[in-house]
Amino acid sequence: MQAFFNKRILTIYWLVLLVHLVFQYFVLPYRAVTKPMLVPLLLTYLLLKDDNIGKPAGKFLFYIGLFLAFFGDVFLILINDTFFLAGMVAFMLMNLFYSISFLCLSPFRLSKSLPFFVSLVLLSSLAIWIYNGLAEGMGDYRMPVTIYLFSLIFLVGFAINVTNNERHRKTALRFLVPGTVIFMMENILVAVNLFMLDKDKDVYIAIMFTYGLAQYLIVKGMRQAYLPTNVGGNGTPA
């Protein structure tokens, strides 16, 4: 059974995501079942190869981030003021734990910080532009959205910082940087749909696809960084 899931777990993930998009398109209530299945499937994909979930610390922190993403998904099944704010907090904490996990892969060094600071400036400029365009419709969400935007910017910045580590550079460029950038795009779509387009269901389909792709890429990158096939689950040679 474990061998079956090892080979098929990501196929199951994409099938569940596809079914969820179909449920969303036809506004079927079953989407409340398929959405919370996504992150647990990715977590299972990691755990199947992990003999020691507590070490190293960066990997364990990433697992905490995935649990927070799961709770965020659950909170956002029904979008109202209370659950939306709870979902935002859950994903903001997810961003924090992901960022720390990235830092464990590549500690911040001032001498190699230029890409990090350039990305912060560019992403902050983009965030300010988007914020100004949506501010009128945000109402009481202005402060939470501002804090959340900063957590997103640093998430992408720390993913870019991983490229400074020669061992993980390829993984960062293939998975972590694209994954976090797509995740930021997904969050921008969420804000536009919520504060400007009044929850258009077709936009939500694009939101869920980009969300699923982003989490998939980040998880693939973290598995390659922390659980490569030529090492055991505790990070030591097999």
C-alpha cells in the first residue's frame, strides 16, 4: 500500500484539485470536501519518505506551515468576516514558518543579500500599487491586508535567498522561487476578487488552480531539499 501511494500520491493530488475545480465551476457543495484534502495529500507525499519528522528543524517548521495552510483552507471554505480574517491569520503564519524553513536552508548573509533586497524593493512597489488600487473596497481589512502583504513579500524574498546556497540553488530556482511567486499571484487574485469583483466564481477557479500549483511546487522543492532520494529521512546518507 505504501508503495502504491509513493507512486500515485501526486496523481491523486492533481485529480482532487481537478475535481474541486469542477465542483467550484458548477457551484456544488462537495467543494467543501475536496478543498481540505489538498494540503493533507501534499503532507502525505512528504511523510511517506520521512523517517524522522522532527529533524532537521527547518523541515519540521515547514510541516507546521503545512498544517497552518490546512486550517487556512478550512476557514476559507465559507468566506465571511470572521472566517476570512482567521484564514488570513493562518496563511500569514504559514508564510512565517515557510520563510524560517527557507532560512534554515540558506542562512541570511549580508554579503550576498543584493538579490534579496532588490526583490523586496520590487515586490513592495508592486504591493503598494495593488494596495492603492484596492484600498477603497478594503474597509476594515486595510491593516490586516498590509501586514499580510509584508509576510508575502518576505516569503518570496527568503525563497530567492535560498539561491545563494550552492547546494540548493537549483531546487530554489526550479521550485521554491516559482512556487512562492505563483502563491503571491494567487493572493493578489484573491484580493482583487474579494475587494473589486465581488467574489466571481470563474476567478475563484483561477485562484484555486494557482494555489494548488504554488503549494505543489513549494512542497516538491522542500522534499528535494530535505528528503532527497539518496539520503535517509533524517538528512543523513542512506
